[in-house]
Amino acid sequence: MSVLNVEIEITENSQGADVNQRQQFLRGLRVTLLEAIENLRDVAHPATLPVKRPDVEARKARKESARDKVSKLLSLSQAVEALRLGTR
């Protein structure tokens, strides 16, 4: 092997190593950027439990109260009807 051939092989090997190192660096950079984007997404959309809003709870309570009143009125009207039929 001549000196020229040895120099060419050395430069080719070192260039291959440079390319490999560059590719590894770019892969690492890509992974780092993707992880940073995921972290930002986690901050932007935190996993929180649903908060009970007071207005919704009050509305539910009013509906239940109205249902109770209607059922009491129905019971009373049925009782009055039963008394009216019983007295005839």
C-alpha cells in the first residue's frame, strides 16, 4: 500500500465517523425537540378533574325540588279524588 492509499483510507474513515456523529447529533436534537413539544402540550392541556359549577348544582337542586312538589301535588290530588269518590 502506498502512502497515498493510506491517507485516502484515513480521510474516508474519519469522514464516515464525522457523518455518523452528525447523524447521531441530529437524531438527539430531534428527540429533544419532540420531548420539549410534548412537555409544552402537557402544560397547555393539564389533566384536571372536572369542577362542579355552582350554577349547575343549583339548577339540579331546583329541578329536584320541583319534582318533589309535583309528586306531592299528585299525591294530594289523588287523595282528594279518593275522598270525593268515597263520600258519594
